[in-house]
Amino acid sequence: MLMATVYLEPYSFKHAYEIVSFWKDIGLDYMLVMEASYCEFSPDGKRDFTSTYYTDRQIERMKERVSKLNDDNFIVRFSMPLNYLMTGTSAETFRPGYCQGIKFETVITPAGDVIACWRGWGCPELSFGNLHKQSFEEIWKSERRQEITNRILTTPPKGDACKACNQYKNNSILNEYKERTEWANFLI
């Protein structure tokens, strides 16, 4: 299954249908549409959520239009407006080995860098590789990815990089299963 997340910003909101349609046309199976969250490490710094720029009715109309793309081979879901604020770890609450979600998902920046999560945004030292230089498969299976993943799992974040965590839900689910069984053996 191929899935992606589209983070709508104030300037891209009106193009949501075209953006999701593009991803459907190239063969994705699942798409999550949500608004971007910003922290001090975001390229533009802290900013308001996209939903603050639009009325509830405008957001609902966008969802209705984009939902028409759903069919037997493609599903689109929404997390907009965010009805909760994802809160990840901080240097004070860091637990080594907790963030296993980064082994299941990745982020691709507009420049083609493949990174684990927000912690890697704008930090070349945390980039697994670049799609302009290597294939995704080469990057994902690389020793560099393993080294950076281990660094992220053993080193507390600096600042608020993990406060706007895109792995929060994955980690919550995985932590629940960890308590029930020895699940670490099946992780990549």
C-alpha cells in the first residue's frame, strides 16, 4: 500500500482537489489531508494553523469535493481542522527507544531529502539521503538510515522539534503492543 500525507497551508488550501487528484493519478492507495503544524524548527518558524484562515463551511466544502475522489482503489481521509494538538517528547520527557514510528513512515522534503520526522527538517546531518541522488529503496535500506534512526532513538531532541510530532499516534499504538508482546523483532 502506498500512502502519503498532504499538509495544506493557507496558499495551497484552494488547490486541495488538484493536489489529491495528482497523487491518486500516479497510483497512491491512501491519502491523508491535514493542516500543517509549525514549531520553532519549521522553515518559516511558528505560524497559525491553516484552519484559522478559513471558515468551517469552506473547510467542509473542500472535504466534500476532495472526498469525491474516493473509490475502491483510493481512499482519502482528513484531519483538518486538527481537533487535538499532537504533543511528542521533549528533552525532559525523552525515553530512549520510544519513538518506533520512524521505522514505519518517513518524510520527503520538497528538496528531495528523506528524513525520519520533524527532527530532521532543515538538518542535513539527519537526512537519510536525497531522492535526486539515490532511489528511495537505496536510501531506506542504507546503513546511514540505520545510524540516524539509532541516533534519534538514543538522543533527546533539542528545543521543540518533537512537540509537533507526526509519529505521535504510531508511537501510542506501538507502545500499547509493546506492553503485550515482544514486537520489536518484526520491525525493519
